[in-house]
Amino acid sequence: MFLSNPGSPHTPIGGGGSGRRNLRPGSRKSQALATSSASSPALFSPATRRALGPISTRGTPTRVVHHPSGSETINYDVKNFGLPLPVKVMEALRMSDAEDHLSVQLDESGWAWLIYKDKLIIWKIGQSTVSYKYMNLTVCKELQLPPCDYLQSSSLVAISCLDIPGEVPSLQKASEQNPVDIGKYLSVMVATYEGSIRYWPSLAHESSYTETVTDFGGALCSFLTAVKGGSFILSSSRSQFVRLTPDSAGKIHQRGLLQGQGMFSEIGRRVSSLFGILSPSNDSALSSVLWDSKSSNFYAMTSSNLHKWEMEDATERQVLSWDMNRILKENIMDAIWGSESNYEDIKGDVNVQYLDLKQNRDGLVILAAAWHLGDSPCLIYYTLITVEDNGDQMSDNIIVEVTQYNPPFQPEELMCRLIIPDVSSHAACLYTEDEVENISVLPEDLEDSLASSAVEPNDDESSAFDNISRADILAEEDKTKWLKTAFLQFCRNDVANAQAVVGELFPHSDKRPDAELDRAVTQISVNLVDDYPTSDPRWAESVPEEAANFASSSLILLRQLENKAKAHSLFVDFLRQVGLLGHLGSFPVRGAPIATRLLLCEHAEKLSAAIALKNHHHRLPDVVNAAIQAALNKRGSDIPSSLTPADVFFREVTQIDTIFECLLEVEEHVLKDVPVESVEWAEIVININNIIKDMLQAAVQERQSKASLYKIREPQEIEPEYIPWTASGCVRSTIIHQHEIILKTVYPQVDSKLRSTVTEQLVALLDCFLDGYVSQLKSVDRPDYQERYNSLEMEYVQKRSELLSPLLSLGQYQLAAALAEKYCDFDILVQMCEQTDNQTRLQRYMTQFANQNFSDFLFRWYLEKGKRGKLLSQPVAQHSQLASFLKAHEHLSWLHDINSNDLEKAHRTLQNLANTETRYFAKKKTLLALSKLAVLGSDISEVMLNEKIEEMAEQERFLLHQETLPEQLLAEKELNLRELPVLNAPQLIELYICDENRRANEYDFKKALDLLEYMDEAEQVDINDLKLKILCKALQRDSWSRSEGKDDPIEASKDSIFVKILQKLLKDGVRLREYLPEVKDLLNADELGNFKSNPYFAFVLKANYELYVCGQV
């Protein structure tokens, strides 16, 4: 087996010849004349590269580069690969006649199989890692194919790996086993065109197999693919798919792949169509299938659609059905015939056929062929279409490559197929039954352009260049030029020399940031994106001498931008591969530093935005030209007479964002001067929205899809705050302005159809607006930026609410929900569900945003809005989350406990609330009563129940003292019992014995004495002193005079409050001698006032003491 590998362009093999490849005319007709006589395909670069957005634009092919054919050996080394062919394979090849059908397939796992007559030969082709003693052993097995009326095909053979004990199942792991044992770990399945299946559980046992049959209703089988879980997928020519899963006994279970609407089935047909989600159809012919083992995705490409399933070990789910023909056909035709004067007449007769599907580093690669029978001669134009798979949808960032290989159309001949030798590169091969041709997606003119702006030695000096010294480089004042030189070497696939130059320029012996490196990298990046089109003769007098001169050979603006994007992508790849990307620091832009790696990404984003703007320039020349002229006027840019304003504006891509403000001026001018009822009035807003939206979306898509290219493991320094250019003040003010124009000016004036259009546009603009804030927040989400993060988050939340709330007011719930869900605006989501009374959706959000604490937000929202009924009526599924939330809200948690029938917990909560309630007496009393009811209804033990009842009864007795305060006293002090706070014992005592309680009697003073039992140590009051004060206040309530003529002190004082208090104490069984103070202490108390000097009072008091205290048995 042989493979062809490119050699160095400076070391041609064989005879003479330069590594430089020549240009030839590039019109479609000149291509036809040059290639129609060719007997075979040729090595080539793309003739046209198109980056496509949502709107198609026509363009003409650029000039085409000629490459030598694969049979020429210039710049290619032909080497042996893998193990020698096994004897059985050699015998089959030797014995076969010219008319014998041979079908072979090489699997990326290092295995190959050959179908010869009714035999299947499988052998190992890759280099083995097993020990030397096994090196001469070739693994080769011959299997008997099931009978078939058609010629057998290698595409209906698949191998799978069985479990290796202690290892992850893989064909590579199986290949590393002892060759004698390798067969044990491989299973083989074969299908015939009619649907007969034969399965060998182990390649080691050729005679042990099982069989079954799959019926596709008359359709023939096309492909058999090994997928996840040891299963296989059999595909028919009518796009029918059956999953075949062998069990441990060898029985094969069959199940058709589920085909549905995809994950957007709930959104509605109008929104689904925006994402290209269509129902799969079995009417289309199947062209190709692809198994992506890394992401466990299975793709199937038909004549019109691309389907995708996510595979698990035992299940699968269709997530995408993309109407690719509707999106791609127009652009393929446009790229090939778009410059023809009769294009509109012939486009309806153009044929496009989708041939093959593969993967490379940029995404999915589709091989398509296009031809027009009316052309003379009629040629087949092979194109490569690269599209990014974003999971549940295909990216709008589509690249169409029109290759130079366009042989004459022969209806009966089979067309080319596609091989991607290495998914990490851009290399690809087209092949037929007779030839294999190598291609590359790198435009040929790019290498020449780079060479003209770098320090490049000639061929005689190449050895001196290889040995360049650090001193020579350091002597050069501008390291930028030498870095360009290394970049050029890299583009010529001379990575070793590129690495050597970089190593001398920036040795990175320490970990400190290198400002010179950041400056050089930034300068080259800017030079690339702002390059002058020197091949355009109109620019001859306008190109400054110091221009970088990364020349683009194209004269077409759109093509110039696409070539700049390709060159910039190569430059980033160069920085990564030579190890410079990880050493980049920061560079000042727009008055603030930005990480240099992110600045490189910004330049790529602006190129994407410029391409989107140029597409609109073709469709809306008046609008875009007016904005371009205004932007150039503000810059003060001169426009040479030989150039157009668009030429000057699109050349300087780094300033592309200046267009936004000028687009608003154009819009404002039209809205002001044109009548509201005219079509143009609303049209200008729709057009401006589309331009801004497509530019920003192209930039954000570039940023998100290529994020991994700019990511580094450990930055050299703490990176500064990242403000994307799409989130700059200019862009944000533009979106806010459009928000106001759409909702306040346009929306009230237009019909429902236009309202739908402008609001959908607005949502797309707001998506870009909020995405910028998210990127900015992520950059400061670290401890040292905490204060900045908090202030920025507050600003973000406020702006988010201001921009999304009007959508709710207008009833645009679906659009508001799309943004609120994406950016976690829970307030908007809750408001929407409340306004639409959609509790089902609300419950879905609780599950969807469980990790973001949506439930807590909802519960808190209910509390703040006073919707406690809704808070406490949550479904059972949310009870645990509600209980957790209510831990911090005990005043409500007891209600949830009762609703959950946890009465004991409700009792504890209520009792705790009662114990801590001090603000309202009535509330404390109610809480205590509810706590008592809860514990009575609980199922706690009787002993514990009695203890809790007694504890609460004691609290109720204390509260009774406040509840029975005299009404006269409350009125005197202007107090309302229901509004009173909870009073403590000293406060209650003071109220009962105060002078304002003019009707106080023995009961009031007895209550005051009883309250002494509830004194808390924390109140720091001497109980004996307070008791003395109470008794003195009671004594002062009587006159204690002789006016009544009663000489008997006992008789004279029997109706006094003090004596009645003594009698009550005796009745309660109180030991007065221990309870009352000494009589002398009472007589000496200052609280008695004038009674201290009254002899009669002392006489009566002592007599009563003698009677009641001393006389108590």
C-alpha cells in the first residue's frame, strides 16, 4: 500500500523544477478549455472560496492556480506504508481477471478488507506496537460471504471491537494485542444488497456466525456502519436506517432509527424553520453516511437533506434534519456561473449532485458536483462545502470551494468520492476507480503574497538562512519582519525552519510577558486584515511604501475579504503550532489593554462582520454606500479618483465598526423625510436591522465557533477585563437606539406581519447585546476582580430587564422567553408565566434551571409580591425545595409543614416563632395557640405531649397578665392591647402598680407579685427590692388614719388592699414569714413616703404582721 506525502517546496525530487506553481487565466470558459482535454484530474487548489451567511450573494470565480497531477513526483515522496500484503491478498490480486470485480476498503483503525468473488479477506495494515517477536506475523482472515444476486461491496462490511478485559473497547486497543490473539477482539458484519446479514462475533472463529435478513421494501442496501455499543447501522438507497445489535448469544436484534422533528418540535413551525429543522423524508436517494466516534454522532446525507442522530449504547435520538439543497444549491451555482451574463436564464437547468460526506478540523465537508448540459463543452465542477455542526443546528458560516478539477461530463461514468486523510488538517483527496488526487484548501496565491512581504532568502541562500544566528536576528530593528519570515516558512510547510526562527526571536527563557512579541503579533495581524489589494491596478498610486503587502490576487472585494480571513486563520494556526500563542500577554486597544490572543480573535470577527456587510452591499447598495460615505467623512479619509468609497472602506477592516453609527444616521434621515404610510419608511428599519444583526451574528459566531483556537492553558499574566468589540459603547448604543426605534416608532405603525419581522430582528440584536455582557462578566469572574464583577453584574441585570420587559408588555412572550431562558432572566420568565397563567411552564423552568436556584428565585418573588397562597400551593414535586427555602422564612414554613402533614415540625416552628415574637402581643398569643393545636394533632408520645402542653400553658398564664390589664389603665395611657408589643415582667409590674392605675385593687397587686415568678436573670432586677416596692405601692393605696374611730388596728385595716393581699397569699399557701420582707425593712423603705413617719401606720402594720405572719401555723 502506498501514500503520497508532500515534500518541501524547496527540495524538488527527481529532475529539475521549481517548487513555485504557476498561475493561469481564471474565467470559467478558460478553465474549460484548459482542462477539458485532460485525461485525469489534477492536483489543485480551490478556484473559489465563499463564506456564506444567511443571505446569498453572487460572485465570480477568482483566477485559478494550476498544480501538477498526482502522477508527477515533483514535491512528493512516495514511500511504503504499513505491513506487507498478506499472501491471501496477493493471491487474490494475482488470480483476478480484468473483468473480475474487486472491492476494497481501508479503515482508519488500521484494518483493510477486500471482496473477491464470494470471499471477504480482512487484514491488519497499520504499524503494530507489539513486541519484536511478533513483527513478522501478519493478521489475515478469509471469510465466506453470504449468497447474493449482485456484486458484493466493501461498503457493506463493518468491523467492531469487543471488550478487552480492563480496557476501553476500541479497534486501536485491539490492534495492540498479540497478533495471534487480535482476532478474538474483532467482530465482523457483512450485508448483501438484498439485505441478508451475516455476523461473526469473533474474527478468530471464521466458521462461527449467525444470519438474519433485513427487509427495506424493495430498496437495496447501501452502507453498513459500525457504531456505538457494538451495534451496526444498515442504510438503504432510499434513506432507510436499521440498527442491528448482536447480543451475547450472537442473535441480531433489529430496530429502525427513530426519525422525528428534532429538539425544536415544541417551538412551532415558524421558529423551527429559522433553524433549518425539517422532517426527514425517505423519498431521497442516500448519498453517504458518516460515523463520528468522538462525539457519537451518525450522519446520513441524501440528495437533498443531511440527517443527524446522537447515539447511545442502546438508544439513539435524531437531533437534526437539515434541508441542505435549499441552502447550498444557489450558492454553488452562484460561485461557478454567477458572473455569466445569462446566469438567470441558465440557473434553472443546472444540475447539482451531492456525492460524499467527510469531516475535517473545520467541520463537515460535503463533496458536490455541478454541471449545465447547455455549456459547450459541458464540464463537471467539483466543489467542497465546509459547514460547522453546532449540535442542534448547522452554522450559517458555510464555505464553498470550487475546485479546479472539472473534467468533461460523461453521464455513464461514476463521479468522484472524497477522502480526508487527516481530520486535523485541510488536506483532502478526490478519487475515482482509477486515480486518487490530492487537494488543499489553501489558495495558491496566498503563498506568493506572503513571500513578497517577508525576509525571504533566495534558493542560493537557503542554507545560510537555515543556519541563521540569534545575533543576526537581534541586529534587525524590527522583529516583525522576521516573524513574517517564520510565518512564510510555516505556510510552505517548512515548520522546522519556522520554529528555528521563532526560537531565536523569542527564546522565552523566562515566564515574563514579552511586549515586543505582543507588538509584533498585533502588527502582523493588523497588516493582514487591513492589507492593501496591490494586485488591483486602481490601487497602484494609493498603496503606501510601508504597507505590509500581504497581497491578495483577487480584484473582487468579497474575495479579498475571504482571502484575508484565510490568511489570518493561518497566522493564528502558525502562532499555536510554534508555541507563541501561549506566551502572548496584552496590548492596548480602545484606550484599555486587551489580551493579545483575544485581539487576534477580534480581528477574525471583524473580517466575518465585513464579509456580512459586503453581502448586504451587493443587495442594498444605496443604503450601504450612504453609510460608507458618512463613515469615511468622519474618518477624514481621502478617496482617490480611481477608487470607490467601498474600496477604501472595506480595505481597513479594523475600522469596520464605524459603520454602525452611520447606518443609524441613514435610517434616521429616511424616517424623518419619508411618509409613514410609504413602504420605504418601514423598509429602512428592517434593512438596517438586518445589516447590523448579520454583522454582529457573524462576529459572535466566529468568536464562539473558534474559541478553542485562541484558548491557552496558563496565561503569562493576569488577563485584563475583556470587552468584546461587539460590546463596545458604540455597538451597545446602536442596539439600544434600535430597541427604541422598533418599539416606540415602528411597532405602533405597522401591521402584524411587519411587527413580527421587526421584533424577531430585535431579539437577534438583543442576543448580541447580552452575549457581550456575558463575555465581559466571565473575564472578571475571579476573586481579584470581585468588586468590578459585582458592579458590572448589577449593570447587566438592570439593562437586561430594561430591554426585555417591553417585549412582555407587547405580548411577545415567545421571543421574550427565548432570550430570558438563554440569559437566565428569571424575573422575566416568572412574570411571563404569571401573565399567561402557565404553571406547567413554570414547573418546567424549576427543573430546567435547578442548578441556578430558579425555585428559590420564584419563592422569593412570590413573597415580595405578596402571593403567599401561590407560594404555599406548590406541587408535591417541589415540596423539598420549598421546605429548604422556607427554613429562612419560618413565619411561612409552618404552613407548608401543615400542608405536608408534618404537624410536629409545624409545632416546633410555631413555638419558636412565639418565643421570639416581641413586637406584637396578639401575634405571640395566636402563634402560641396554633403551636398548641399543632402538637395536639401530632402523633408524638403522650408523655411528651403532656410536657409540651404544660410548657405552653405556663406561657399562656404569663400572657394572661398582659391580656387582663385594666381597661381604664390602657385608656389612661392611650394603649391598644392588640397593638401592644410583648411586655416583660418588670414592664407589666410597673403598669399594674403605677399611679395611673387609679382603680387598682388587691387583684392588681397580687398579679404584680405573681409576675415576680417570671423574672428573667437577663433583666438584672433584684426581686426582693421589686417585691418591697410592690408592697409599698399597695400600702399607699389606703389612708391609714384614725378618723373612723376604730381603735382596734386589725379591725381598722381589714378592708385595706395590703391586708387583702396577705389574705390571698395565705389562701394560696404562701409562707408569709419567708415571702414578706421584715417589718422593719418595710417601715424603712423610701417608697412609703410620708408613711415612714406616721406612728399610727407603724402600729397597724406591726399588728397585722403579728396576726398574719407570726400567727401563721
